[in-house]
Amino acid sequence: AGVVADVADERGWAAAVAAAHRFGPVGVLVSNAFAVEVRPAHETSRQSWDTQIAATLTGTFLGFKACLDDLRATRGAAVVVSSVHALVGLPGRPAYAAAKGGLVALSRQLAVEYGPEVRVNAVLPGPILTGAWASIPAEARERSAAQTVAGRLGAPEEVAATIAFLASADASYMTGASLVVDGGWTAVKDSA
């Protein structure tokens, strides 16, 4: 039996942490919740802005707070899933980009405040072939793949492997870092 909760609600996090305690203290937190609505800034409503910031940025902050005692006790790790949208602007994603940029700053801040007891790092995926891409026309997927150095979209497993590494003892000397997993997409954008 899992917990269904709003990540932007402290009560939801309390319930999730209590449920996790059936298995022991929380030693790893992976924050990957987000909301996105694609439309230009002048068409983005305040409600849409607030929803995206709450799910993406506030949810991560509250989740970290809810797990902090456990993370300290276990000398654990938090991995924050941001996005290349924190680094490169694209039309139609003002709140999403702001929230994802905020996650990079928040992960660094938390690393500074709570290290060496807790390691906090961010992962910034680029174009990854998730279920959300299923509704995108094949031509658009091919264009996105062609914009990477790798010449393809990434697989979710490639992002998961990066997260697993950052959560593991193999990354024990990493904190406050942001790892870009994008097949070279930002390298191409930076050189354009």
C-alpha cells in the first residue's frame, strides 16, 4: 500500500515518510516531481505558474525537510532531478524553467547547509524518451534526437543510473554538483 499525496503539502510528506519507516529510516531521497504547461509567459496564468512552482520546487523543499532527520542519521543522500531547461531557455516554459533553475540553486544550498552529514546533488536530464514523448509526433522526436551529439534521445534507464550513482557510496565525495545527462544537447546549444 503506497501513499498518494500532493508533494506541495507537508501532510503528504509526513504520511510518505511514516509509510517509508516501515522499512527503516530514509537514507536516500530522490525528488522527481514536476508540473509543466507549455505556453508563452504572457499566456501563463498565475494559477498555472503557482502550480508548476509548487509541484516542482516547493515539493522538493518540503520533501527534503520531511526526510532531513533520517538523512542526517543515515548520512544519506538526496538527488534532485532538475532539467537542462535550468541552463537553456526554450519558448513556452517560463514556470518550468524557473522551477528547474531553482532546483539547481536549492540543491547547492542544501549541500552547503547540511554537509557533510547529507550529500545533495542534482541531475539535469535533456531529451529523454519517457512516456510523455509518446504524444509527440515522430518528426519532432527525430529533430530533438538530431540536436544531440549522441544522435538519439536518452533512455530513462540512463538517467536512473546517474541517480543511482549519486545516491551510492561511489559518489561519497560529490555534493553540490549538477550532472547533465543529455547526450550533448547543451553542448550543441552552447556552441550555436
